[in-house]
Amino acid sequence: MSLYSRIVGTGSYLPPRRLSNADLVAELAAKGVESSDEWIVERTGIRARHFADQGVFSSDLAFEACKQALHAARLGPQDIDLVIVATSTPDMVFPSTACILQHKLAQISSEAAGIAGSAAFDVQAVCAGFIYAMSVADAMIRAGNAKRALVVGAEVFSRLLDFNDRTTCVLFGDGAGAVVLEASETPGILAADIHADGKHVGLLCVPGHVNGGQILGDPVLKMDGQGVFKLAVGVLEDTARTVLAKAGLQESDLDWLVPHQANIRIIQSTAKKLKLTMDKVLLTVADHGNTSAASIPLALDVGVRAGKLQPGQLVMLEGVGGGFAWGSILFRY
């Protein structure tokens, strides 16, 4: 008997503090940094983003998203035997945010304590992190090493931003998205495709680290916007075609594309190359900004809760991020 993994529940969470472009522009002006709503929208398609308050961490956002996903799947934490968190903004250097999240879920009730002892670890592939995490969870379920997995993307990217750099600080936001994957005899995830090329490290990075109780290097985000755009468009087309070929399908079979929500121009260019109309693309970039590893599961959950995704439809997830890392997942909903 062949074993597969299927998505049986989705969830998401955005911190309450919402900053429109006007709000952010006003904050930047107070720092002597010029920007405008028009400038941001024209270049990115972003109109607002959410920032977490001080004292709120990635595990807190992940916890709320996981509760929603578990409720949608009609399961409890005790039913989970694998927790994978994709994040570039962990709560601590170690232990993993997944371990912290696991403990928080175990505190829900005495019954929920059953999640303790399950495997839990983080995946770090920046904006492609959720794709990587999904591919790992799918492989573990197919191999019989897990029955039900919580796969989460959670970020507080606002903590990494240089608010003196208007080319980057307007792009990112905080949030979390989660899915429950369950072992099934019926195919759900059909194919996965992941890649990385470390020669592009300098295009998008946070070049700082902890040493002897101090931060060495520069602990804020650095990005070559044009370089990222050029690379992203090419690799996203390649991975989309590759994952379709692995499943023996083609672009015309797709019902939905759920891309990493980095920039409306990248999304539009990718859709055009795949000959997809924009009404087949789930978009949240205008309201969420770029939430890195959280952006794909956030968009997926928005689509599910809006009733856009229907059982049996063919869905592609794809993302690209620092590393450079990129990949895609193809599944039947």
C-alpha cells in the first residue's frame, strides 16, 4: 500500500497592529526617511502590513495559527507526532522555535500534553522555508515516520528591518500560517521540488551573529532588489515546470497558484510565464506585505477560508528566498 500526505486543516494569524502605507510613511518621516504610499504600491503592490508588539515572538504567532489549523482538522495537539517550524526569526538561538511551540500547545489541556515527545525542529530557508518544511514533512509521512504533522511558517521580520532604508523596510511584515498534514492512502501532495545555490548569499541576507554576548556584523536585512527580482523570476518558472513534470501534469491543469507574497511584479511575471490568469493566483501581498516563511501558508489559509479552494483542485505552492533557496509543492486539495 502506498502512503501519501494530505492537507486536512489550515490556519493563520496576524498580530493586531496593522500599519497602512500611510502609517508607515508617517513613522519614517519622523526619522527623516522619505517615502509615499504611491511609491510603495507602484513598486511592490503592498498597501499594509502587520507588526508584532514587543514581547511577542514567532512561537506566539505560530501557536495561534496552529490552534486554527487543528480546529479545522478536528484534531487536538495530542494527535500530532511531528512539528516543523519554518522561520528566520526564531525565539532564541536555541532551542528551536518548534520545541517552544510544542510546549505551548501541550499546555492547552491535560489531554493536549500528549504532543510532548513528538519530533520537533526548525527549518531555515528564509522565504522558501515553508516549501522546504512541507517537503520534509511529506517525506517523513511517506516513509512511515509520522502520521500527522503540524507544518508552520512564522516570522517577526519587523525585528530585522533597517528603518533608515526605505527600499527594504516597507516590504516586510509579521505573521504565521500553519497546515496539518495527515497520512493517507489517497494522494494529496503529488510532488515536491527544492533547490539552493549559495553563491547568491549576498543578494539577500542579515549578516550578523552572536559572539561572546555581543552581536557581530550587521544584524539588519540587506537586499539587492534588482538582483533578487531577476533571479526569482527565473527560478520560480523553472521549479514550477519541474514539479509539474514530476507529477506528469502541465500548467493548464492548475486550478490555483499560491506563490510567496514578496512583490506583485514577481508574482505577475511568474503567472505570465506559466500562462495563468491572475484570477487563478491567490494574492495577499497587498494586505500582509512579505511575511517570509509565513506568506505561503497565510495566503493558502485565506483562500481556504474564503471558499476559493475546493476538494480535488490542483494547487501549486512556490517560493524563493535568501540563500538563495527556492522550490515548489504540488497537491490535490
